[in-house]
Amino acid sequence: MQKIVITGANGQLGQELRAASQNYAQFEFVFLTKDDLEISDDVSLEKVFSTTAPSFCINCAAYTGVDKAEIEKEKAFLINAEAVGTLAKACKKSNTKLIHISTDYVFDGNSSTPLTEEDGVSPINVYGGSKLKGEQLAFTHNEQTIVIRTSWVYSEFGNNFVKTMIRLMNEKESINVINDQIGSPTYAADLADTILQIISSEKFIPGIYNYSNEGRISWYDFATAIKELVNSSCNINPIPTSQYPTPAKRPHFSLLDKRKIKDTYHVAIADWKESLAVCINRLSK
């Protein structure tokens, strides 16, 4: 039975992978939280990989504080870049295939057409820069690596836009949401299942792949759909990015082209609103 090690198991994607693993009895899963394993610790990594001998490692461990990264650059690069390189070395040594999760924030947001895996990268914030460096180090130290770039991740687990919006809609009569940043959300449960489909396919083709749910929306559109699904009476006001300054700049356009992952692995990708309804239904239970 092939083993799959999942790092960062307490995050949104890690917890969705734990839930999805129930449908993949052909694998043995080893879920490792930050307390179980610091991926920057090469001694601990060697111990884990030598004892478990996994066929695959799915790296969900990450520093995700986009604004905080602007003042914690060293920490962001340690976790999102250097530690990924260390993990990739450990994978290489134990002949483990690595699936590493990256982000749309590697792009500058100046495109007007969906971004492909071949488009030029140019991060505009520290977080994006750290994730790009992590991609590069993963490939440098283990050629058997798949990087999945994703965007606007949400889930019933952890902290995310969907849960924040539901809370604010319950607390306030009116909220402001940005309407000039364009992309598509990713339901972490869909991404988890796609990753396990890739592993199950027995066709591991290294490289970069984009993944998000289908559709093209703004954060305002996202918030409006959440409002409809939870039957909220809260007023949502569309505002430009200029009216909501943050420490870290965000890309104005980060819609991902998913043709490569669909063509290579024949995955069906759900529409964003369909997946949002599933998540909100689960949250309501």
C-alpha cells in the first residue's frame, strides 16, 4: 500500500485532504501538523521520511499571512521558500514525489486574459515572492515535483473569506467589499479531491499546474453570492481597491487558465457558485 505524507495537516487544505482520504482506501495517509513536523527541520524530516517511506508528499504547510509577511519577510521566506527546498531534498533522498501548493500571487495582476502556467511571474508582495522562491527550490531539489497554483482558497475549516463574510453579515447592517480585483475562488475540498485523483491516476507528470473553480468574479461578486446563500439582509457596497489600502498590494487580475490540468489529468472542475453552495450547506450543519 502506497503511503502519502501530508504536511501542514491542520490547515484548510490539510483538513479537506483528511476528509477526502476516506474515499481513497488504497492509500495509507500520514497527516502531520506543524506540531508533528517543522518542514524546515532537516533532521526531523529525515526521520519522518526514513520511517514512513512515502511514495508521495503533499505539502500544505505555508506561511499565509499576506499582510503580515510585509513585516515578517524573513519568516515568510523561511517557511514558504527555504523549508520547501529542505522538504524537496528529503523527498528526493527517499524517492518521494512531491506535490507543492502555490498561489496566484506569483503574478503581478496586470494581465487581462486568464493566466497560463507559462506566463511570466512578477510578485508584487513579499508573500508572493516567498511562494515563487518555494516553487523554484522545489524543482531545484526534486525533479519529481508538481506545483499547483491556486487562488482565493476557502473551506469549512480555518479562517477564510467565506467565514469572515458570514460573520460580518451577522454583525453589521452594511459592509464594503472590493469590486476591482478579478479571479476565481477555490473550494479546498475540490482541490483536495483533484490532488488525490492525480495521485490515483498513476500518471505523475512533473511541472506547474493551475487550479481554481470555474468562473470569473470579483470579491464583491463572491460576497454577494454568499449573502444570497445565507439569506442575509446586510447591504454590500462595492468599492475600489484604492478605498481599502492594505500593507501588501494585491494583484488586480489573477484568473487562472486551467486547461493544462484538465487536459493532462481529465479532472472535472466545478463552477465556483456550485462549490460555494456545497461549502455553505456544510457550514450550516
